[in-house]
Amino acid sequence: MKLTSTAFDHEGRIPPKYTCDGENVNPQLSIAEVPEAAKSLVLIMDDPDVPKNIREDGMWDHWVVFNIPPDTREIPENQEPSGTAGLGTNGDTGYFGPCPPDREHRYFFKLYALDIMLDLPEKTDKLSVEKAMTGHVLDDTVLMGLYERV
């Protein structure tokens, strides 16, 4: 499975447009090579570089969407994918762009193909989604971008 973007390359710089310093809209994402047996996709964007004084676990969840149709091949810029919106660390659903408080951070866009639909309600947090995914991941891929506020 592959996840790419026209906005930035893997391990490249995320343009300010997609951050709290810009329009704070999601970048375009392209999805390829989804397993035929997939029943749903899960998209999680998180930042593992958060200072411990802000989040003790050092993780900030920026975007959680599950039960995305497996035939989805593109998530256009500034558009939520079809599926069920999960809850981000900021307490909202939907995309919330990079906004590092201290230095350059890594932002991981993780895509999972599952052999089931998740029986979870809207606003389910990332940890609960990940727990429900256990044993049902057919394939996964990661697109990582970097951002530092100037």
C-alpha cells in the first residue's frame, strides 16, 4: 500500500499552508495498492515529538478517520475523507495541522487497510481505534513530513 501527497515528499517539509501558521487545511493525499480484501481504511496523523510538559506521553493526535471506503484513491486538499471522524487531542474532529511549540517536529500520516469495518462511534479517540484494529490490519503505510515554525 502507498500513501503520497502532491504537497510534500516523504520526509520532506510540510508547506505552511497546511499548518496552524497558514490555512490549516489538510494536504492532498493519494492512496494506492490497497489490498483487495480490505473492508475499510483508517487514517491517523500524529506528532510524537510533543514536549513532555505539554503531553506526558509526547504524542499529539492531529487527525483520526476510520471506516474510510477501501476504494478511496484520493483525499483532496481541504476535504475530509468519507468515513467516521475520530477525536483529536485538541478535542475536535477533523484535520488540525502541524503547530509545533518548540522546534522541528515529525508528522506521521498513517494509513491502515483493515479486514473489517470498525464498530465504533464518531469521536472515538486514536487509542480506542488502534485497539479495535488489533488483529485486523491487512497492510499499512506511512507518509512522514517535517515542520518547524519560523
